[in-house]
Amino acid sequence: MVGNQSSPFINQIHLQRLKQLCEHYELHQTTKIDIPTLSEQLNCSDRNIAKLVKTLANIGWLSWQPGRGRGNKSEITLHTSFESALMLLLEQHCHKGQLSEASRYAESFGFSKTFRKRLPHWLSVAQENLKAKNSLITLVPYTVPNMHPLWSYRAASRLYIDAMYDTLLKYDRETKSIRPHIAHYYEFRDNELWLRLRSDVLFHNGEKLTAEHVATCLTDRMTKPHTYQNLYRHILNVRTEGAWVILTMTHKQPLILHILADNNASIYRETSERTIPYGTGPFMLESHNKHQWVLAKFPDYFSYGGFIDKAEFWTSDTSETKIQGHIVHHGYSSNGFIACDQVPLQTGCDIIAFPNSEQSLSMDEKAWIFHHAREFCHQVTNKILPVANSVVGYHQHQDVYLYHHKMKQPTQVIRVLAAHSNKYRIQLLKYLESKGATFEICSDDETEHTKFDMTVGGYVFSDDDMFGYFKWLICSSVFKYCLSPQQQEAFINIVDKLLLTSDSEMNYLNQLHRCEDWLIQHGIFFPLWRDSLSYNFDKSLQGADTDSAGTVSLRKLWFED
């Protein structure tokens, strides 16, 4: 039995028996005990006791001296605690690169939280073993993100949506143009967009992609309420003809190509057997729970896939300095942690916004907040967190002014939604309080925005500046919660008219700044600072370039020999 310690089942029994013994005996104290009592304590038959304690003694957890002769008691001495033995076993599994096995042990004994805390310190040895297996280990500061393309909208989901799913078209960041992807050909015919699908694309469950699957995804985006539904308002219907998917629109709209190339327009296959749909991307979801999820290379990917065979992601406290992983994602620099690799966001920023409600702050009060908040930004920001003059980096050269010359210090308690508060957001609110404001702060991100007078949050964008700007203007929480229904209708009409009158994408990008400035002048929102992301990348890892939102692509990573 001792020679079979590699068996997970046997090891789990050993640990359970040690746990029971530790409940009855003190460490390093020799205790006299008779077999019937020990059998009762361990809920084990008298016949198996001698065999069991001999096994535990051979492991080294205890000493056992059997009683000689009738009436003489045996002696037992514990040399290690249950927790120490468990932690040593977990560490050994981690050093071998068997992280999932270690996690299973920790969970079965209720030590998951302790395991996640110690994991980063155990990975220095594991990294080489995992590298030999072509497996990537990444520590992240969040729990498992939403991996459904229809419902995901947070930055944490971007890496996984990109790895697990494909879009009909792709945006090429080098040429700033749209190219075919799972739709290998497309053309406009009057007010219709015709897309012809590749014939060699499979979902991760082995099912072949069809035009009907694509039509279902597009129809869901047109009809189901979701964050980006406004993007699909010009599509009247979707139909199929063989391998063709045909979109009938209110008018010919070249911007539809950018919409279909966006990460959130990825194609998926929902089934009743799982909540996370199947994708067609180079990586498939192998397993997941709240604090650990694993992606594995999809062997039947139609194009060149990823170079990594497996990628494990673990929730961890990445604010500590001495932690190990091929990638350690520390989160945003505004949380106060500065790592080896600082990735400045090229676009997107933190903002203050004012939800539309009957008790909305007056324009004079908003002007007061604007003045002191921008004053704070210029005092504390630096090259890692520069002042933002626009939500997109392209317009950073534009200065920000509020053409409202009356200011009034708010006298009422201001209800603030400050979800995912970081060091600088907290300092900003304290600075405004030092100037005379009074806040009641809530950090529950699921709370209805219109219950608050002010929100503090942040946005990031894709590499496609023009489309990201357009998408933010008509899909963000600023549009949804800070404009009245009448303002929303008028605002969308302006955005659409500017598109029709612009002679190029660059011209449209410039024109959209007028819409952002309109929001600022009407006291809807204003920008604060542009953040950075903090990473530590292992030196053997190549291809760890980030996009403008600071996201690494799993498709491009590989280990250098």
C-alpha cells in the first residue's frame, strides 16, 4: 500500500486518517492507546488498524509502538499536523506541474482559499515542468469571467472570447482594414451584405459550422436585450442560402463590416448541456470553476492555431511581489501595484458620469465637480496614469473644457457608484470631500445606475479606434443611464448622420469627437485619466504583445526553447 502512494484515492484516504488522528492527539506527544479505542476514533475495524497505522508510519507522519502481551497498550506519536502534510502534498503536486490535482485535494478538504494564496509561491519549480509540457500558467486578479460572446462586456473576458471563438471578419491592426475570416468572401448587393462561409470550420463539439448557426447568432444579437444591441439596429432580417448568410439592412452601411469583426460578434453554438457555448476558435474550454479554468488547444482548428497546448488560469492575490507564473496579471496600475511590465492603455480611460434621474445634480454642481476632479487629475497623474482628454487616445491632443462659467458646491449627500474602486478613484473622492463634497459610496456593480447621482468607472477599447469610439458612444452605460430617452434618440440620429456625411473612416473618427464634446458640455460625463496594466512575463514566453486594451492574445504565445 505504501508503494502505491501515487494513487490519488489512497493518498486521500491517508490524509483523511491523519486528519482524524489530529483531532484526538497532540503533536509530538506520545499517547498510550488500545486498539478498540483507536478503531472507534477512526471509524475503522480492529483488523485494519495495525495495517493503517503502519502505512502512516512508513509515510513518516507518526510513530507507532504496538503493545506487547495481553493488557499492554500501544503507543502513538504524531510527527506532523494534518495541514502541514496537506500543504506539503499540494506543493509537491505543484512542483510537478499537477496543479489541477493539487486543487482537487485542496477543495476536498476545504483548503481552496489557502491553496490559492500559496500557489504563486510554489510555481517557480512548476514553471519548467509546465513549459516542458507546453502548458501555460497564468495568475489573474479576478474570478472566472463571462465567456459567452453575447453577454460578455468586461475587459477580463476579452482574452477568452478571442481564444475560444471566431468572428466572420477580422480587423487587421497593421493595415487598419477588414479581412475575411470564417466568412472567406463578402460583397454588398444594394442594401444587402452577402457573406460566404468556409466549409471546414468545426465547433469544439465536432459539429460543422453552417449558415443557419451564424444566422441564429445574428438574430440573437438583433432581438435579445444585451449591451451592444444598438449596433444591430439597422439590420432588418437575416436569411441563408446554402453557405451564404445574407443581411438585409435599412441602407448600405460599410460600418457593418467593423461590427462583424468585433470580438463581441463572435459566433457560438449554444446547447442544453452547458451554460458556456461552444466556439470554433483555436482553444476550447476544458474545465472551469470559480477560481480555476483551463483552455486546451483545439486539434481541428481550420486555420493556424495557438502554439500552446494548454493554458491554466488561476485566481490569485497578485498584489504580492514574490509570486511566480508564466504570466502574472496584477490588474490596473491605478490599484497601486507597479510590475516589471507596464502596458499603457492606448485608448479608453476612467470617467465620471452623471446618471439621468429626477434628483440629478444641477449643471452648476456638475461644473464644480468637473473643476475639482480635473484639478486632482493634473496634480496626481504621471506617465503611467496620464490625464485623459478623450475616451479614445486618438483625440488626446484635444483639450477638455466645460463652457459653463457658474459653479456651485453640492450641499446634499451625493450618492456615488464606484464599482471596482482602485487607489486613485478612492483618492479622487477623498479629494472632492476635502473641497467640501459629501459622498455616500456604493461598490455594488449590479445596482441600478439611476439610483445614484454620480458614477466613477472605466472603459477600454479594441484596436479599431473608429469603431470602438462609435460603439462606446451608443452602447456604454453613459448612453444607457445618463441620457433621457429623448436625448438617446436625438444622439443616435446625430451619430448616424455624421456617418452618412463622412467621406472616410478617419473623417468619421474626427466627427465623433463632436458627439463626445456634446456629452461633456451637457454635464453627462467627463474623462479623468488613462490607466496602465501591470504584468510580469516569464522570460521564456514569446509573443506576449498586447492590444490597445492591454490584452494578451493566447493565439500568439509560445515558449522559446
